[in-house]
Amino acid sequence: MEQSQAIRHQLSRIGERVAGIRLSRNLTQSQLGERAGSSRNTIRRLEAGEVVSLETFIRVLAALDLEPNLDAMLPDPSVRPVDRVRLRGNERQRARPEEKASPKASSWAWDEENDD
């Protein structure tokens, strides 16, 4: 599956889940929009799998009392105590791209043998 297709599929699945949760709580799109500080049209777009801002998505989750579930989406990046001992307190502070092998220096050299 192409990446953009996969993203559209995920947006659609998220929208369906939000709609299902909204309906299970007997809320209209307008009511959810009011609670989230958004318009009914924004909620409709979210539920249809269209792109909305991350801020809007988080506000909708908060309005549905689902905001604590955000932590489950991403693993805790903190270093385990065993790794902390192994790293001796030198936890990663920055990301650095892997260094590509530098091109091999050419075999060209000054011709020092011909001092005419």
C-alpha cells in the first residue's frame, strides 16, 4: 500500500472511531463541536477522515474524555535504569544522521619524480 493511501486509510479509521464514540455517548456533531471549541463542520470533516489540525484532534479527544489515551499512542522515550547505568548518564540529547562514508580520495598525486 502506498504511503499516502495508508495515511488516508488511517484518517478514515480514526474518523470512524471518533464518530462511533460520539454516537455511543449520544452526542450530536454540533454538541461535540461546542465541547471541543470547534464547528460542526470540523467534526464532520474529522469523522469523514479528512485532514484537521492536531490541536483540533486533541481538543475533540479531550471533549470525549479520551485525552489520557494519547499517552498510549507513543512509547515512553525515557531510558530504563539498566540502560542508564550502561550509558553512565550519557543519554542521547540530540539526533544525528548516520555519517555516510566519505568518498575515497583520488589516487592523483603530484609528480615529484619529474623535476625538470
